[in-house]
Amino acid sequence: MRRWIGLVFLSVFVVSICAAQEKKRVAVLDFDYATVQNSVSALFGANVDVGKGISDLVVNNLVKSGVYSVIERAALEKVLAEQNFSNSDRADSTTAAQLGRILGVDAIIIGSITQFGRDDKTTNVGGGMLGGITGRFGIGGVSKRESKAVVAISARLVSTETAEILTVASGKGESNRSGTSLLGAGGSSGASGNAAYDMSSSNFAQTILGEAVHEAVNSLSRELDQNVDRVPAKELKIEGLVADATEGTLILNVGTGAGVKVGDRLEIRRAVREIKDPATGRVLRRIEDTIGEVVITEADDISSVGTFTGSSPAQVGDTVRNAR
């Protein structure tokens, strides 16, 4: 009985690992907010980077849902700095796909903020309509102010293989209250703003604008999750060579540009003989033996580093391939 329970537990564990490995890997770029920049400056009193804030909230949602495997912002920022991509480049599907290939992701999410601000209304009730209570408010009647926040965002899921737009998603949020500002219960909304405004904070989430932002982001995130099947499953064929072998640490001549990721397990193979065409002398086939595997611990665009284990020491020139 114990053995049966152990086998069931092992099966569930293996299935869980496989499911995790099958997740589509994505990166989320900061949303473009050029079309709403004037509204943002008016609201916060400064040019706050709301595109970064929206991107962070989308990442949080995607991580929580667990549908995608989302690359960390630190890794994304590092590549952006190294490649010197401009903001305009990042909004381009072809450039975004190139960036995605460097990061080793299946798709990249680029988005824009199309509406971000207020739609306030003031309702005046005339004295004649108030009848007997006119005297309490004066002949001018009653003025009721209602603050309304509206946020609209859109995103494109771009294939890193072809730069094709796989799907689009959108989200819109609205929130309103009477007699309050968009960023608090009163006072100037501009006084709340600065260049490092934290849109993921609970304080912001409780404001009218925060409620609209979260509603829009939640709607967009759900659409992205529902369209995960649009990202094609791909089997990367990794082929490279050992460039250096020192005390169990290997440096390979393939990196993230070829699809290598930290955590990958790759076979190390060695040619033992060649089959040649007797008429031309051309090599028809190389017979190789597997001598071990390397687990990748570091990777950049053109190279990677890993820890080797095997039946005999690896050598410069040994072949690196996907584990079978």
C-alpha cells in the first residue's frame, strides 16, 4: 500500500514538473503612454511613468494566474540596457520579437494606454425645482460634483519567431464618487504625484483612479490568459560546441539567441567515428556517444555556462544538443 501511494505521489510530482515546463514564456514591456501624457501630467503634477506602472500590474496578474511563465523585470531591463533599444523601437513588433529572442521567450507583450484620466460632471439643480427647500440653499440651487476616472489599455501578444501579432487584448475601467478627487478624498490630485508613483500600492488601489486602473488591467490580463493557446508550441533545436572545459564547468558557444535558458539540461556528445562517401570522401554521418550532460547556470546572447556531470571529462569541441 505504501509503495502504491509513493508511486502515485511520484506520478503527480512528475506531471506537475512537466506542466510547469510547458508554460509559454513571455516578457512584458512597459506600456506606451504617449497619447495620454498631457492627461497624466495634469493629474499628477508631473510626467509620471504610468506605462511602467501598468506593465508591473499586468506582470503581477499573469504571475498570479500561473498561465504563463513571466520573465523577471531585472532580466528585461538588463537586456534593454545592453541592446540600447529606444522607446519607439520597443513599440515595434519586429524589434520586440528580436528582443524576445534574446530573452529566450516564446512571445512578448507590448501595449499602450489609450485613455487615462477624468471625466468629471457637475449637476446643477435650479432653485425653482427645490420648492419649499429653496431657502436653505439660496436661489442659485444645489451644485453636485461627481468625479469619474476612466482608464483604457490595449496589448498585443507578438511571436518572437515571426514577429506576427498572435492576439490582441484590451481592458477598460471606470470608477466614480461624489465630492472627491481622483487620487484621494479631497485636495489637489497633482499634489499626490511624483516620478516614482507606486501604482501597485494599496493606497493607490483605493483611489478612484486606482480602481479604474485595476479594473482595466484585470480585464486585459484575463484576455491574455484566455488566448495562451495562440502562442505556438515550439521545440527549440539547440546545437553547439563546448568552447571551454575547466574542472566540471563548461562554456558553450550557444546562448539565449539560440534558445538556451538557465536551468536547461543539454547533452554533451563526442564523435567517435565518421562515415564517409567512398566515392567523394564527403562525410555522410558522424557517430556520437553521449558522455554526460550540462545544466545551464548562466546565459547571454551568444554563450552560456553550465555544470557538467558525465562518464568522462568534457573536452573543447564536444557537441552540445537537446537532451533526448
